[in-house]
Amino acid sequence: MSAIPKFLSGFCATSLDVISAADALGKIATCGYKLDLVEQSWLAAVVDREKDFPTGLPTPIPVAIPHTDSKYVKASGIGFFRLAQPVTFGEMGSTDSTVEVSIIIPLLITDPKAQVDLLMTVVTAVQDFDFMKKLMEIEDPKEIETFFNSRLQSGN
């Protein structure tokens, strides 16, 4: 059975106003710092990792799933950041393709052995158009958390 990521309460924004992927990651990091979810070194680590292993996915509603080594993370789980306007991320598995992402789902992993399972659980979820469409419509962060957790726990 695959691991089920937990939605991290408060690690969420429904209209993050950013001008680039770096700007988005910076604002997500600031949120993570305020909630004591990540180390101060998380931002530099996740930006470095994006250069070598980009996380943009050309799903029906394009998404990025940034993550980095567990040593930069204090709590396991996921967040949800819907952008006011899309920004460019490198495409996962590519060296030169890019994706204009509208949603960023940062993955915080404290157990390195769980990374692949957690990533695959989230990748499967974001490929579901109805799930993503609903996430584009919900405005209340608590409702997003409830919806996300019910979808991830049901596994469909």
C-alpha cells in the first residue's frame, strides 16, 4: 500500500500573486518557515533541486510538485498553492521543456524512503481532471484541506 500524504493545515493559498517560479517558491518557503514546517535552508535546496530535477507536470491543469531532501524538512505532508497567474517551471523528466503551472503542491518529506510513494500518490491525483477542476474552484483553504485529504485517503 502506498503512503498517504497529509495536507499540512495552513500551508495553502488560493490566489498566490507571483511573477516567476522562484518568486512562488520564495513565498511558499516563507509560509513554511512561519508554520515551522521547513528549515531556513529549504528554499535554496528546493530551488537547486528544481534546476536538475524539474517538477512541472503538463497535466490537464498544469501543476508543479517541488520537493527536496528530508534534511531540509521538519514535518511530512503536502501544501496547496493556486497561483493568481501561471508561472513557468521546468517539465518533470525533461531537460529543456517547460510547463506554465497554475497550481503548486509542495511535498514535504521527512522519511526519504517514502518519497517515491508520496510523489506517485500526488502525481496520480493531479492527473484526475475533475479533482483538479474542483481544486481550482474552492476558495476556502479549510475546504481545500478537507477535499484534498478525502481524495488522497480514498485513493481515487
